[in-house]
Amino acid sequence: MSSDTFVSSVAVVAPSGRLDALAAPRIGQELEDIISAGQVHIVLDMHDVTYICSNSLRVLLLALRRLRCLGGNLVLCCLSPRIEFILQMSGFDQVFDIVDTVEVARSFFADQVEGG
């Protein structure tokens, strides 16, 4: 995973490779660290993710729930067709806000802040 980048109060996290059972705790800890630092707007840039397992989906869901309770959100972007298919098959495409690019995700948060 690349280190998170804070841009205009939005953290961008870019994991890479397989988000399997071994990677789930690491991504969970990284998200927890960001949230504990007070960041509630997170973009998960999935352009380098080749696989995601149910454990990692659960970790993302837990982070999303925590963020929404704090008035924030976790937006997914740059999904490969394979990852998009996995999210659709699991119904997670109905749970997460999914956009095409990091820039669109950042503007999503700008719209949220302005609107609310």
C-alpha cells in the first residue's frame, strides 16, 4: 500500500495487489490510523488492486460505517472491471459511493462539505 496523502482534508489511500486475508488487517489498520488522526473523508484509489476478498470487504465496510457515524465517508475509485464485478456480485456497489477517478472523488467530498 502506498502511504496516504492528505489533499484538501481528503486522505487518498492507494492499496495495491491482492487485498486478501493477509492484507485485510493492514488496510484496516491504515484506515483506523487515518480515522484516529481525525480524518473523515477518505478516497480508496483501487487502480492497482487485482483482487479483493470478503475479509477485506468487511474491513472496508467497518471503516465506512465508522466514518459515516463521524460525518464522513469512504469513496472508492479507479476500479478495474474485475473488482467492480466482485463489488456488484456482493452488493457492495450499493453500499459504497464509487466514482471513476481520484479527482471526481475529491470533488464528491467538496460537494458534501458545501452541501452539508
